[in-house]
Amino acid sequence: MVGAVTSGGDAIARASGGDPTWTIAEIAAEFGVTHRTVRHYEELGLISPERRGTTRIYRRRDRTRLNLILRGKRLGFPLEQVRTIIDLYDSPRGKASQLEYCLAQIDDRRADLEQRRRDIEDALAELDTFAARCRDDLDRLR
Amino acid sequence: MVGAVTSGGDAIARASGGDPTWTIAEIAAEFGVTHRTVRHYEELGLISPERRGTTRIYRRRDRTRLNLILRGKRLGFPLEQVRTIIDLYDSPRGKASQLEYCLAQIDDRRADLEQRRRDIEDALAELDTFAARCRDDLDRLR
DNA sequence: CGACCGCTTGACGTTAACGTCAACGTAAAG
DNA sequence: CTTTACGTTGACGTTAACGTCAAGCGGTCG
């Protein structure tokens, strides 16, 4: 075994010289999903790990994407929409027209996220007033 | 036609004396969903409109619930989870034990919503730095 | 009175996001 | 060299959230 490994039950970095890689099982376990889920994301083109022969090899880039995907899911975005934002993040931005398109897309996403933020603020505010009423009622019962 | 109606293409309040009611078509149109969707929510027990004979009659209470449902959907909550929060809002709160249960539930929901808010803040922050980089690149192209 | 409109119920279809199962390859371990 | 563990490709199953007919009922308009 080579290389300084921080260990601790985590997935272990392979390829002593290069950057660390992970197997599908390690990735799945670490992100709290099944290997089927990971494969599903690949089928949809959300991630595209390298192959050593037929075996999938995951790198940092894939982990970054998985984080984006799972956050998107927590936020309730459909995977297709998650794809558009991932594609946005590594779309070609060489030409001015492409950059302007990116900026436009970003504005769209911003608007969407801010709508959700408002919804969340509203929901939290309602919960708070409801909780206050509950506490009042509880106090009055004593 | 009786009663002060603000009109304007909106659904019109019926039942001159009592409180306003709406048909399923009006409700659906106003909330931007299909009547099938409204019926689906009823099948899941999320709303339970009155009946005049066989026809559904929607009141303010149903509209409140529909607002909760649709906001829950925008936030990506499954309808079953939406139901739990709706049920929470009009659950019995006469006894202290019930009020304490409510407060506990509220804390759960709060935690969930705050996680989502963090996710959204993160996503917005990333979008912002990405947008800044895009604008930089764009400036440098001139 | 017939036609039409809106409402209702039932039942089957569809899409997204996986779950699950079978069958196979391969590489290290006994 | 066989067993065992992990990985891979299909392919079909499942659940949620509706969509989409089909068929029937009840008022009202001409």
C-alpha cells in the first residue's frame, strides 16, 4: 500500500501516483445511494466515468457532479433539469455569444431558485406563527 | 347578481348570502392545474370539498389547502409528505400531549426546510461566482 | 323536447426514478 | 482450480403523479 492515506473507513485513494479513484460500490456507499442509482444517472448522461476495461472508474469530477445531482434532487428538481445545469457548468464558453448564452441561463436558474427560496421563507414563517400559537395554547393549559 | 364582486375575469362568488364557493373548473383554472389534478388530490385525501348532490363545491378552506399543496409541490415534496403537514395544520390540539406532539412535528419540518434553504443558498452562491467568472471572461474578450 | 355544456366516475396509459432479478465476466483467495 | 466477491449488462417491475379516454348524469337554452 502506497501513498499517504487519511483512512478511517472512507474509500481509499488508489493509483499511488495520479489522482484518487473510486469504484462504483465505494461511490454509492459514500453518497448514500445504490449502485443502480449511480448507473441510472449515467444512463441519463449526468455522469460519465472512465472505464478500465469494462469496469467504471470514478474520479473527483464525477464526485462533484454527483454532489450537484443529489443537491438538485434534495431541492426537488427533475433529473433532466439537473442535467441542464450540469451541462451549463461545463459548457463551452470560448466565444462571446456562448458566454452571453450562459449568463442568460444563469439568470433563469437564479429566478427559479429565488422562487423556491421565497416559498421556503413563507413556509417557515407559517410554521413559526403556528408554533407560537401552539406554545400559547400550551401555556394557557397550565 | 348580488354582493360586491371585484370581478375581472376571476371566478365569481356565488351564494349571495353565505361565503363564496367555486366549481372544480374554476378552481383548476385559477390554480393553473387540470381538474384531473384536483381530483387526484382529493383521491389522496389532501382536500375534501363539499358536495351539492354529486357536484363538488369548493370553499376558502379548500383553496388554502390547494395553496399549501402547490407550494409543497414547487418545493419538491411528495404529496404524501404534503399531506402530513396539512394534517398537522388542522390536527386536534385540545390536550397538552397533542400540542407537544405538534410542536415536535413542527421542529421536524423546520429542520427539513432549513436544509433545503441551505442547499438553495449554496446553489445561488455557486451560480453567482460562476456568473462573475463568465462576466470576467466576457470583459477580457474585448 | 332535443342538443349542449359542465360535472362525475371509472379505468387504463404514461413518465420519472429508480428497484430487483438473472446471467455472465474476472480477479484475488483458499 | 474452484469458490467468493465485486462488477457489468440487460430486462422487467414498481411507485408517484397525473393524462387521457369513455360513458353517463343533470340542468338550461333555443
